[in-house]
Amino acid sequence: MGKETKQYDRPSGWRNTQPIQRESITVQHFYDATRERFRLTLLAGGEGLANLITDKSLHRPGLALAGYVGLFTYHRIQIFGNTEIFYLRSLTLEEKIKAFSTLASFSIPCIVVTSSNGLDPELLAICDERKIPVFETKFETTKAVYFLSDFLEDQFNPQTVIHGAFVDVYGVGVLFVGRSGIGKSEVALDLIERGHRLVADDVVMVTQKGESILMGAGTDLVRHFMEIRGLGLINVREMFGIRAIRFQKRVEVIVELEEWHADGEYTRTGLDESTAQILGVDIPHVRLPIVTGKNITVIAEVIALNYLLKHYGYDASREFATKLEQVLLKKGGEKVSRGDRVIPYFEHDFE
Amino acid sequence: MIHRTVTIKNRAGLHTRPAAAIVKLASKFQSEFYIIKEGFRINGKSIIGVMTLAAAQGTPIELEFDGPDEEQAMKEMVEYFEKGFEEEI
């Protein structure tokens, strides 16, 4: 018995995840990934495309242009908005070159000029010489900063790999975890058969987005392949078609499949909500003991529907508890309800 | 829990046949088995997981064993890696 308890107490392997944090991306990668989306054109400094971007923040170098370079965060992408451009335009050519040279003497990864403002040929020449790529976008600064920050955040946010099956059930991202061989893939397959959509099986890449959002996706190599023990590998997309898959989904509920333990504490009312952490983000967590005669697939659907109900403001366990309280209060000391029928009198209804 | 670092020895790398053999060997044991490569930590009992690693010849990878028979599992697994998956080195 001691052994059983020990195994049960040991945190399952899926929890010991290691965050993978990207330390840098090349300007080339940044350019390739964003040129079409953000309409970037390269104006100068093409030789510096191997420069590294190491920070997800952006910087407006207004003060550095004006000559104050204390605390200048030169390692960030430098955004030249209207302020910077109009300031430069207010200077004589000589002053302009001097101001810009000060800035360009730092190892800047790249410069983005917004609102199609362009940059003087003399300044572009400095960038060529210093190997600082200069991009131009037609978007105005606010929009450009929003787009670029979102892209950089996505690239630099912590990621991790979770061993599990990830399915979109009624629009809710349900991540099944548990020891290998417990039947995660089989549950996923069953859900696909019932019209739900597979995001990834076995290798789920989870990326943090913002403070409290986790996005899950498969890896490029695996896509929508699945291993079903006894059968081998199957391709869900080929077999069930496009409606059975999706590329990414927010992780909203973790369902942990485990063997039934008589001494395990499973929630009975659902009032005590438990959570599990991935990358430091708390996600609702349901421990589902597997016992004979239990249809995990249907329960998974109910978990998803229950999540949706709660999301839209309805909590069954709370409602039941409230109803009970009302009954107790109403009848007070006189007579406690022994569980009255829904319909007090059946009349002549014998159906 | 025990950790061991090994390198891929055979020329063809960790392709389908050795991946399947690793999973088969790992499944013999009760212990949990994880393989870690460049921060990617995947379950060594999952064929898709192991193939995802796409580990070429010379790649260092870390093996993690955790469970009642971890010593034996580690011994047999490390031996299989050391042999270059019984392939041309």
C-alpha cells in the first residue's frame, strides 16, 4: 500500500516542465516573418541583417537624437516616429548628421521608420556603413508599435513542451495529461470522432501570451499525426478531414487522467475549484479517475460545457448550494425538507 | 530521479527504427522516462515525442529516469545509446 501512496503523491512527470526561453532572434528572421504583415521595406543597412535582437521591448530614441545618451537602450529595435523625424527635419544637414552619428555609434540591431516618413540619403549612408538595417512601414507609430510588440512578445515569451493530448471541445481548449498508456490519445480520437478538433497529440508546445494566457499548438514536424497503441501512427487530417483539426488553441482546462485511488480525494460538489500551473499561469484542473464503465469522452464534453456555463456566468454547484440554503432558511425550525417532489401532485398523469 | 547525458552515435541519427526501439525498451519499465534536447523535454514512451527530437549524429541529449526501477532502466537505455542503436557508426 505504501508504494501506491508514494506513486500517487509524486507529482506526475508532465508538471516538471522546463521553460524554453529564446534569447535572441536575427534581424533577418524578424524581417522575413513580418515584411508582408507589417509592410516593411528595407531602406539601407542590408549587411546588418545578421544583427541580433535580444529584447522584446521597443525604444523611441528621441532623447538620444537630442544628444542625451544616458540610459539609452540601444540594444532594442529603435522606432523613428513623427517626433524623431520632425526633430531631424528641424536641423541643418550638418547638425542632422552629427545627431544621427551619435545614435548610430551604438550597436543598434535595426531601425524602423513609421508613417512612410523615410530617412535622408546621408543618414541612410551612415546606416549602411554601420551595418544597421533601416526599415520603413506605412503604418503610423501607434499601430506599428502595437504590431511589433505583439510579434516580439510572441517570439520571446517562454514556451514549454507538455506531454499530453490537446483537443478543442465545443470551443474550449482541453489538455489531457497523465502517464503514458493511460489512454489520452484514445480519448482524443473518440472526441474527434464526435466532431471535436485535434490541436496536437503527444507533443504540445505551450506558449505564454500576455500575463495569463497560454496558447497550445503542435510542432511543425508532427502536425496532426497521432499514435494509437496497437495501430501505430495515423494522420488525423487525412483520415477525418480539415474539420477535425486546428493549428492552435488557448489552453483553458487541464484534465488529468489517472487510475482510481480509493484514498484519492476527488471533488464531489465542484465548489472547490483546483488549478494547476503551466509556466506560472494557473489553469483550471480536473482530476479524472478512470474506472470501469466510465465514458471519459462524454465526461470531457461535460467538463467543456460546464466550463462554458461558468464562463457565461452559470455555476451549477453554486446554484445547488444556494437552493439548499434557501430551503433551509424558508422552512426554518418548523420542518426541514425531506426532499419534496418537483411536482407535488401527479393528478391523472400516468405516463 | 536520475539523469544521464549521452550522444547520438550512429550516422543516420535518431530515425524511426531506433525511436520505436527506444519507446519499446522504455515501456518495459515502470519508471517514467523523459528525453531532453535543447530544452525540449519529451516523454520517452511516446513514439511521436521521440521522433520530434529529430536528433542527428553527434547531438548530446539528456535522459531522465524516475521510478522504482530507474537504475535498471537507465542501465539498459544508456547501453542501447552507447551501441549506436546497433547501427553503422
